[in-house]
Amino acid sequence: KQWYQRRVRGLNNIDISDDRLLLNINNIADKNAGVYAFYIASTQTTALVEVILFSAVESSQKYYYAAPGDSLSLPVTFNIMDGIAREVTWKKLPHKPVTGGNYNLSDDETTLTIKSLGEKDFGTYRCTVTFEVEEVVYTKHADIVVKLDEEEM
């Protein structure tokens, strides 16, 4: 019985227990992503486990303050392993998708820019990132609040 993975050697955060078919990865990092195989020679059986990394969707700020007429960019960051298809959506809560008009998305969809803020543009925006692996859907989101900057009034 043996665990195999191309990059197992030299990784000090992996504990392998062959007798219990346990692969324990402590403090998981990008270098741990990939497919691991457990091989039992006596039965010539192989079990595969894929480790996929998906970080939280985060914004450097929870609140942005602006005055009517201002333009404002709302950036988020997240990390999904290369090769995993993902969908990014933005909406103004509770349900309004942000498309066209004074809304503009960056090419990678990680930044929403609101041009010439109007009264209707103040409120909470949500960026949701979704991806699917083997028919299991994973979703994470970040909320950003755009508030009226009363000092500018």
C-alpha cells in the first residue's frame, strides 16, 4: 500500500498513513494541489483523490465612501487552480444584476467600476464566484458596501 503524488517528496506538511488510507495535508498551499493516488499492490487497486484549491473571494475594503457623480472601482481577489472553469457574477443586492449603463466590468471580471454614481447606486454589491468539479458546485462571495460620503455633501 502506498500513496503517490508527483510532488510529495520535499513537502513537509503531508502526513501519510498507509494502513488507514489517510492522506492528511496540514496548512494546505498551492503546491499541494493535484491528483494523489493510493496503490495497493496485492490487489492492483488504485484510488485517486484530487485536491483543488479555491481561495475566499475578498475585497481589500468592506466599505467605500463616495459622493454623487463620483466614479468608483470595486476590486476583489480570489484564486482558483489553473484549468478550472469559473463563473463570476456581480449584483447589487438584493437581486439586481449589474450590466450596462454606468456599470463596467474588467476583462477578468474582478473589478466592477461604477461611473457617475447616482442615488440608486449606493448600497451593497456582491461578487459571486462559482465553479464545478465532478458535478459538485462550489460558490463563494464577497459583499462590498458603497456608502454616501456625507463629508462631500
